[in-house]
Amino acid sequence: MDYKALGKNIKKLRLMAGLKQSDLAEKCDCSDSHIGQIERNDSVPSLT
């Protein structure tokens, strides 16, 4: 899986939806710093 592209897509879709990282994090039940790490390709997201 291309995690770099995944992070870019998550960020693009989050911004299109008008969400902040903290908003998305709340919906995903994770931290906003984790969302940032995924978007920057610093961390690999769990598929669960």
C-alpha cells in the first residue's frame, strides 16, 4: 500500500470536508497528532 498517497488523500478529503485534524481524530477515536503523523507519512495507520 502507498501510505504516502494515503496520507495525502486523507488530508485532501479532510480539508474538502472542512474538518480540522482534531475533528477527524474525534471521529476516528484517535489523537489529532496521530492524524498529523499519518498525513505527513510519519506513521502508518492501523487498518482497523
